[in-house]
Amino acid sequence: MEEVPHDCPGADSAQAGRGASCQGCPNQRLCASGAGATPDPAIEEIKEKMKTVKHKILVLSGKGGVGKSTFSAHLAHGLAEDENTQTALLDVDICGPSIPKIMGLEGEQVHQSGSGWSPVYMEDNLGVMSVGFLLSSPDDAVIWRGPKKNGMIKQFLRDVDWGEVDYLIVDTPPGTSDEHLSVVQYLAAAHIDGAVIITTPQEVSLQDVRKEISFCRKVKLPIIGVVENMSGFLCPKCKKESQIFPPTTGGAELMCKDLEVPLLGRVPLDPLIGKNCDKGQSFLIDAPDSPATLAYRSIIQKIQEFCNLHQSEEENLISS
């Protein structure tokens, strides 16, 4: 479908194609026919595919460069440290797929079998899928419009053979664009546990996170909580803490309090995080005593607790 009016009533509305705002819209005839409201058959196919996935977590950010993919990778590393926990990491940042580099999997290829695409395994219990594996070079630009991006996301969710998985972490691009709507739409029937939103302390980042929170509420996506990344820098020599990104408006803590959203924790800056990501290694293993590692572990535990509670509530709802 082409660009729609700002006040479009929606393809599934009774006013679709008939409202005043529909006049002159290139999709008016399609919406009025009811064809636009036909559910995508892929939704049911994805629901069936996702029956083997216990928990689904989206990692979001309002702005690029706040460490969202870094957090997604370390969340996957942290969960997979328990060899009994099957973890999957799906990179749907179609135009900026950094997960292969961060996970040390650049140059790996995706293989196809009778049951679908096989993820690339970093460990026996940690599988990864990214559009980066489909490019001939990591420097290749992906120049796609929305429909093609959505088709790729649909294929990832429907055709990747994850097997039995405890946690599926979906690393999304920054903002609230086509990719986010597609993931939420395709996984709605399969039940998403919730979203983790990444920010940095300064207002220029928080401003976009407020939009991200608004997006989650509009599409009825549960918010697991907010992570404040790059939250201060502890000098390894003098042990003095400096605010590299000053929280001029109170940082994530005040924002979360105002918007009644949980603050999962703060991850301080540590130069080793960037170095480990460039090397494709787990910072949690390389720097086990770092304040940043301790913060990551506390946040991961809170996410696990949220998911377990969410699962218990769903089971109680089904049994009643």
C-alpha cells in the first residue's frame, strides 16, 4: 500500500475507505473493498513456529548509538552462560546489522535445511540470525524500502529453525519504524513477553525514549523496563566517577518515575566493552569484576524474573 493520510482510520476500521480522511487517498478503493483488513496468513504460520520458543524479548532504543545491540549481545551471552538455557538472538536491524561483528561471527553463512534456515551457532545453546550473514561483504549497504524489510523480518520469524528455545532476543533498529510494527504484528499471536528499552542519561536520548514508551503502549507491548547505558565512568586509577553524559533532566531514573516504568539498572562506561565487541568476545567473561558486568548481571536477573512471572500469569489465565 502507498503512503496513508495522517488521520487514517485503519484498514480494519468500519470507516475504512469511507471516512472523510479517506478522500483522495490512493488506497481508498482497496480499503473500502475490505481486502486491506485480510489478516496475513504468515501470522498463524509464525504463531505455530513460535510454539517452541518460551520467551520473546524485544530490545528497543529511541536513538541510535546508545548501545542497544551491545546490550542485546550481552543479554544473550549472560542467559547462555547457563548451559541448560537455550538462547537465540535475532538481528532485525536490516540496514545496520552489527550483531555478527559483536558476536564474532562475521563471514559466517546461513544454511538451509528441510525445516528452514539454520541459525549460526556461537555455542551449542546460543544461536544467532542476522541479515549480515546474507551479505557478500560486511561493507555492503542494504538499501531497501519498507515492504522488502518487512518481508525479510517475516522470513526470519517464519523460516528460521530455532528448535526448542528458552529465550528469543530480538535486536531492533532505533526508533519506531516499519520493522518494529512488523515484529509486533507478526509475534502478537505468539505472545511477546515484553520490551527492554535502552537509553543514555542525557535529555536528547530520553526525549526519544519517551516516544518509544508511547509506541509500546499504543501497540499494547508490555514494557519490561528501561536500561540506562553509559551511566557514568569510574576511573580505574583514581576510582573517581565522572558523568560523561550528564543527566541534565534527572536521567532515566526521573523519567521512569514520571512515566511509571521500571528502571532495570544503570550500566557504567567501561572501555573494555567496546574492545570486546570489536573482538567478538563476551565482556561478561573477560571482565567478571567490572561494575558494568555486575550491573549487566543484575539487569539480566530482573528480566528473567519478569519473564517467569509473565509465564506464570499466562498459565494461570489458561487454566482458569
